[in-house]
Amino acid sequence: MDLQIVLRSWLLKHLPQHRPGGLVLGILIALAQLTPARAWTAHAQGSWESWTVDWQGEAHEVRVYRPAGFPSHRPYPVVYLLSGWAMGLGMWERPELEQAADAAQVLLVALQGEDEGVPSYYSIYSGLPWPGGSAWQVSFYDWFFQGVLPWVEGRYPVRRDPGGRALVGFSMGGKGAFSLAAHRPDLFAAAASIAGVLDLSLHDSQAIRAVYGPRGADPLRSAADNPIELAPNLKGLSLMLFHGTADPEVSPAHSRRMHETLQALGYPHQWEEISGLGHELSPTQIARIFEELDRVFRSPRRPPDRWSYRFAMTRARTVYGMTVMKTDPRAWTELWEIAPQGFEIRSGDPITVITPRWYPSGARLYVRIQDQASGAVAREGAVIARGGRLRLDVPAGHWQVTIEHRTLAPSEGILPPSDAPFPITPDPVRPLRRKPLCSDADLICYRF
């Protein structure tokens, strides 16, 4: 008998005369929401199947490869495959890819970031203009995270933890693999780009202009979804970059610049330029990727000890259990070296930070907020960790937040409310500011 049915029956049988408490009620609700176990028929050979995933009216085809022997090795890790523009989902139906999935016992989910030819560039934007009318009334980002992921994990016997998910993309899909992983690094274990568009400032096409506007018209719109700008968010993931030296469509400079950026950040990664290879997917690339994924899926996925996060063009994000909220979505916001002991904040708009459940519930913690440039203390005192989380309201500017576990004297009161006077920081954020004497051609020019 299905475990869900057994547990529900036991709870209802043994607790009929009592009003269920919060824990029991929560268990009952959770059990009611579980997807019933599906009766899968085992197949010796792997096979593809096609589905349509519809979320809030945004409906697109999804192709799923069930590896040989499915479902005997449940739960399966999942590799999301992101196609290049105008290349379709069929680009992934390759014997060497299917053999790699069979050997590693992973489920493949192929997606294409276009709607009847209208590219989404796997972006965070919706309502994209195109000759004949706009498309993507729901952004690919929302369709993927709120539509596809729950659908896959509700239908198939797969892992639902970050250590069991990876993104692999080709060309435009390489951009998608790295930007989606950078937006939500807490949901994946790995990202691989093959001939990927990894710096939007280096590439110009009708597809790019449809999503991000004419080149240079709105730098922030592009930067907020640009893998090279979001690279600091990728700490802790297994990262792979492959590019052919003879690629006529997407310059190898994209992968080279990402390699330089990750190297400067100190993030381990694989980078390989394949001599003479054009804009194509090769068996060598597939073999290298799945060799690494096999290792990654067997290793525990833990959040980095200290991590960083940059974002814009949205009012809120939650990553690794930390929520950051602001009023102006066009303000660039960065948090650096995030840890229970504190972090650095740089934001063009006042923000509210709610930490993960790092602390004992109800603990009084000493918090100090200092101007990063001058070191002047702007605010300090005790903050209560309600439910193990701290809420901090911080104005626009550049600040260092220090959080200490220590015995507090009664005179060290609670921090003043968020509308209390705050000194103006002398170092406001300047999005996209470049380093002095920095050449775009061969150096890392973005300020980290």
C-alpha cells in the first residue's frame, strides 16, 4: 500500500477524538498535497516523451528522457537542457547524450527558450516585442521556476534537493544555464555552458534586441540578466565552460571572459577551448559534462560558508533562505561575504534584509551598521532573532553589517526603527562602473 495512504489512515484512526495540534494538522495537509505514487512500467531502453507545461497561460513543449531501466534507480537527478535559438528540442536527441544519461542514471528535461520563434533568452522579462506582436506574457524565469520545476518534481520520481539538479545549455541556452543558476544558486548543483552567450555586451542580434532593447539603450535591463554581471552569485556551484575556437556565431571571448571573471573571484570551474570546433555540440563536451555531473550528484550540496548576491529589476529575492526586499526594482543591490557574522551591503535603494534561521529563536544579538568608506558607526544595538531570523532595515548606500553573539547590557537597547535619521553614505552605488584604465577587449572590466 502507498506510504502516503498508510500514514494518513494511521493519523486519522488514532487521533479522531482529539483536536489535531499544529504539527499533526501540518502533517495531514502535507500528505493531502502529496502527488500520488505513479505506477511506472520499467523499460530496458531509454526513451523520450513530449509534454506541454502550462503555467498561467504560458504553455510550451517539454521533452523528457527517461534513462534505461527507469524507474529502478529512483529518485533520479535531473539535468535541464536549454536549447539554442531556433535549434529546437530535437538538438538534444543524440545517441551519445542518451548513453551518458543511461550510464549516469539521470532524467533529462529539454526546454527551448522561444515561443513560435520569439526568443526569451531564458530571461527574467515578459511581454517581449516581436514583429507581429509580443510574446512571453509570463517570463521564462517564472514559467521555469514556478511551472516546470514543480511539474517535473510532481510527475517523476526525481530528487527534489539542490544537489540533484543541474543546468546545461547551448548558445542562447548557455546564457540561460548561467543566468538561471546565478538568479537562484540555492536550487542547483551545477551549470554548464557550451558555446554560450555569457556576456550580453559582447553580442548583438535580433533576439538580444527583442529581449533587452537596442544595444546600450538600457544598460541596467541587460546587466540585471547578464551572466558576467551575475557571476559573483555562482559560488559553490560546479561550473563548466566549453567553446570551440572556430565558432563563427558566438565568439570564444564569451567563455574566456567568464573564465577570467570566475578566476578573479576565486571560484573553481572547468574551462576548455576546443581547437577547430565551430558552433556545435560535440561528443567530447557531453562526455566531460556528464563525467563531472556524475561526481556532483554523488556529493552533498551545501550552501557556501560565505556567499555573495547581486540583483536588480525585481523588488525581492530569496536565496539560501535570506530575503532581500526593496521598493525600486531598478536599483542595483549587492550583498557580499554573507555569513551569520555579518555582510557588506551596497544598494541604490533602501532595503530590508531578513536573514536565514541562523540564530537561536528569541536571541538578542548585537548589530552594528558602519559606513564602509569612513568606518563611522551609523547604528548599533540589540536585535531580537524572532524565529531564529533577524530583520534589518538599511538605507541606500554602502554599509558593513556586523552581527555578534555576546552578552548585552540592559543599556544596549533595541535598534531604532527604520525611519530613524541615518547619515548619508559618501559612496553611493554606481551600477556598471568600470575600473580605471580597463579595456573591454581583454580585461575584467566590471567592478566587483
